[in-house]
Amino acid sequence: MTVRIAVDMDRCQGYRQCCLAVPQVFRLGEGKVKYRAEAEDELLPAIEAAAASCPTKAISVESGTL
Ligand code: SF4
């Protein structure tokens, strides 16, 4: 299974919480986050925590067989 990640760039304000929480997936680009759209299942808890901690709730996460 794979984790799918999406960030709403209209909402992202570059607060970097996600980059600090899961640097394997999120990196700060020029004012906005850059990220991998898919990640390994083992990273799901960390990615969910990053999504919960995003001040603008810009991150959505899906996991499982779609
Ligand atoms: S925590 Fe949210 S607002 Fe901050 S860089 Fe990540 S997606 Fe953007």
C-alpha cells in the first residue's frame, strides 16, 4: 500500500511544520512546501501528524487500496 499526499498550495503559508515532522516527504521550496505525492506506508503516522499540525490544514492524506 502507498500513502498519497496532496498539499493545497493556496493554503500553504510555508510554516514548515510538515518539513520538520517528515523531512523524507516535505521540504520547503520558495515560500511554499515541496513534497512527494506518494510515500511508504511506514510514514503514514508521521504524515498524519504533520497534516494535523499544519496551521492552515493544507495537507490531505489518503492510504489504502483505491
Ligand atoms: S505545515 Fe502546512 S503551511 Fe506549513 S509548509 Fe507544510 S503544508 Fe505549508
